[in-house]
Amino acid sequence: MSSLSKSPSMASTKSASRTETVLSRRQVEGLIADGRSIIILNQRVLKVDAWMKYHPGGDKSIMHMIGRDATDEVNGFHSLEARKQMERYRIGKVEGRWKNFVPPIQGGKFRPYCKGVADSDDEDQVNEEHTMDSDISRTPSPIFDADDSSLRQRLSRKADPQSSSASSVSTSAEPEDGMSYLDARTKEQIDLDIAKYPALDPNTQDEVVRKYRVLNERLRGEGLYDCNYTAYALEACRYTFLFCMMLLCLHWGWYALSGMFLGCLWHQLVFTVHDAGHMGITHNFVVDTTIGIIIADFIGGLSVGWWKRNHNVHHIVTNSPEHDPDIEHMPFFAISHRFLESLTSSFYERVMTFDAVAKFILPYQHYLYYPILTFGRFNLYVLSWEYLIRGLGPKKGPAWWHRWLEITGQVFFWYWFGYVIMYKTIPTASGRWAFLMVSHMVTMPLHAQITLSHFSMSTAELGPHESFPQKMLRTTMDIDCPQWLDFFHGGLQFQAIHHLFPRMPRHNLRRAQKLVQDFCDEVGIPYALYGFLDGSRSVIGRLEEVGRQAAILAKCQRTLAEKGGILHGH
């Protein structure tokens, strides 16, 4: 009996001892090499394998944090209660400053751990600096650390890359395949970012993180994480007005005008869904999720679960051509010349091929930008149903019920929109067509605004040691507008601030702007702030630039194919 009574105490002591175990970087690397999902949170080592399939935000966002210090990302997206729950997965701790690995999903390589072999940080550092082609985890930079050494060989045959520029890079350098042109452009963009933003050394990045965390606490202390429910009362009045006008015009037989009011309602409601998806309304997981599903699925026909899975990854790896689904729109758009290399998307798990369709469309993408966005909502329906039918969300855990409520919402949406209004209420085919197209085309400014804050910003990969706040500010711009127009932009005009503090309610973002600007001045990070027209011109300019590069590469490939055909015929 006495031995049994001691068992709980012994188990508790053993568990406490296990969680206080100090793990070296090599030991963590070995765990990841063995297939474990390890993240670092506030110096604690968490093994989150058991949580991956239950995570309401999807498994992909966690996969991009494996081997990394995820403290700022986790704190930015999760409540205090959720962070406390993460203690269940603690298996130890680390000492000193953690040096990030490249996660496996991003191409990182990991060595199995053998006790007593290469177990010191110093030896590990030497290996990282001098073993380019070993199995060690490293930054999969397209220039400095490509798995395919042929890319480095192409660069080594070029002149001093620091002398290259957008105007001086010529296709005559390597006309046979055009790849040297793309390599030089990548190197140029990396050089520009390194010169423009704070250095990537540990001391500099640690100081950026320290001041970012101080700023976060100041914003919290000033109540900017508290939802402004008075502002939401005004939003509800706006939604009610648009809904009533839609019904009134429908009753009068003004179907195009009725569709316009419905499109405006969808446009405005998306902002509330965005808040709910980030737990920015009540800060309660169940309540905010329910609000989001009711609005998005039941009223708008779009899946919140799909959006969360997509959007969380976007926040973690913003503007990464291989990993950020928000910029992966091949063959219709390419905002970086790197898409012309037929990259593999880690989110969609497929190759984004620079194929015949892309070669035809991309040179004209700056002309097609707004026309394609005009029909963007139809694509969101497809993505939403694909997500729900394939069951890509969690099937167990706290979010198990999301899929079933969303499917119910989808059925309800197509009943009231497709059957009651489109089929039963509108009597003519022309009226149905006008209602359908106008209601969907009116939402185009929303799609333009979502892309506006990222399409013209940096897509360069600076490695795993860049801090979270610096990467967010390097890849995101804010849009300047008068305060009375905030309702139209719905907080999305403050994308840089939102990326820094994703749980902050949108009605408080303007109040945070001055403090964020002061932070940027203090740490030396440029704060990108453009007017709507200037920002739009910047996006169109980027699309035009990449379109020219696509035309050049396609021409090189055609020339190469023609030469090959002549040689083969000879």
C-alpha cells in the first residue's frame, strides 16, 4: 500500500525532472532527424507531434516552426490560456540564445544524434560554416546554399554580382537557358535587402526582438488589445442597411443594383470574419469561431477553416515564393522571377509550373491584374469546397465540430442564394446573370487590397535568423488613407501593423500606427507606407517587371529548343 501511495509523487518528480532536462542544439537536431516535431518556446523545448493534427489553424503553420524559436509567432497568435496548454508538450529546455534551424518543410537537413559525437555548439557552428554539401540543417537559399550545385556554378561564371542591377543584367550573359539572368536578379534582391534592413547578426536581431516585445507590452497596457464594441455597433448598422437595400432592390426588380448591395455587404462582412479568425472580437475561441463561420459560410459561402489554414501560413512565411499560398497564383500571377523556375509549393504540395499557359499569360499580367481579380470570389468557392470535402481541417480536438458546422453553412448559403434568390425570386436568365456577376464583381476591391500590401514587397529569403518583426515589416506595406475611409478598407490598410500584432482588433490599428512608426525609426527598419494609388502603381510595376522577365526566359527557352531541333535534324 505504501509503495502505491508513493507512485504519484514519484511520477510527478520524474515528469518534472524530464521537463527540466537541458537539451543541446545537437540533441534537438537529432530529435527532428528522427521525425519529431520540435519547437522552442520561451527557452522551453516542446514536442508537438500529438498536437499537429488537432491544431485549429492547421498543421502547415506548425511545420514551418519546427527547429525554430517560435516565441514571437506563438505569442502573437495565441491567448495566454492556449500558451499555458502548450506546457503539456514540454520535454526539456535550452540554455542561451537559440540558433534557428531551417524547418524540414523548407528543405532543412538534419543529422541523427549520436551521444558524444559533435555535441558541442562550437563544433556544430564550424560544421555549418564550412560544410556546404553535408547533411546539416541549413538555409535553402537559392544563391548561397542551393541543393543543386549547378546554380552556384552558374553564378561563379558571372562577373562580380555586386555590379549587377535591374538595368544592367542582360540576357546575353547566358542566352542558352536564361537561368543566369534569374540568378543575378535573386542575388541582387538579397543584396538590396541586406543593405536596406538591419544586420542579421544575433546581437542586432535580438535587440529588434527585445524592443518589439516592449512595444507589444506597451500596446497591451494602453488597452489596444481590447475590442471596441461601440465600433462594432456601427458596423452592424452598416451591414443592416446594405442587407435591407439588397432586399428592397430585389423586390423592385432592380437585380443588378440588388447584386451590388449584396456584394458590398460581403465586402464589409469579410473584415469581421478576419477579426473573428484572429480571435480579435471576444478573444474566446468558441465564440469568435462561431461568429466567423456564421458570417463566412452561412452568409458568404466561404470556408473559415480553409481561410485559417491558408492565412496562418501566410503570416508565418509571408511573401515566401515556395511557401506563402497568398502569393502563389501561377499561371495567372507571378510577383517574383523565382516563380519562373517552376517552384514547388509546400502548401499546395505541387509544382507551380512555368508552362505554356504561364508563358502566354505572365507577360501581360499587369494588364490582367484587375480583370482576373474581378472574378476572384469564384475561385474562393472552389478552394473552400476542396478544403471541406477533403477534410483538410482537424477531425478531433477542440476544432472537430468546425467542418460539420461549415458544411451546414455551405448548404444553407447555396439554398438562400442559389435557390431562393437566383432561382425562385429572379424570373429571367438575364436578371439572374446580372445579379450573380455584379454581386461577385463588386468584391474586386477587396481582392486588390489583400494583394496590395504584399505583391510589391520583398520576396527574398534572408535565412532562418531574421527576426519575426523584421520579416513582417520587410514583406508588408501599409496603405495611407483618411480616417473617414477606414470603414472601406476594414483595417486591412494597416497590414504591417496587423502582421506584427495579429490579435489586435482592427479598430485599434490606427491608434497603434504612431507607436509602430517610432519603433521602426528606433531599430532602423523602413516602415513602408504608401497611398492607395502609389501602392497600386507599385504592384502594377512589379507585375510588369516580372512579366518582362517571363517573356525573356520564354524567348531563351524557345531559342534553346530551336537550336536543339536544328542540331538534332543535322
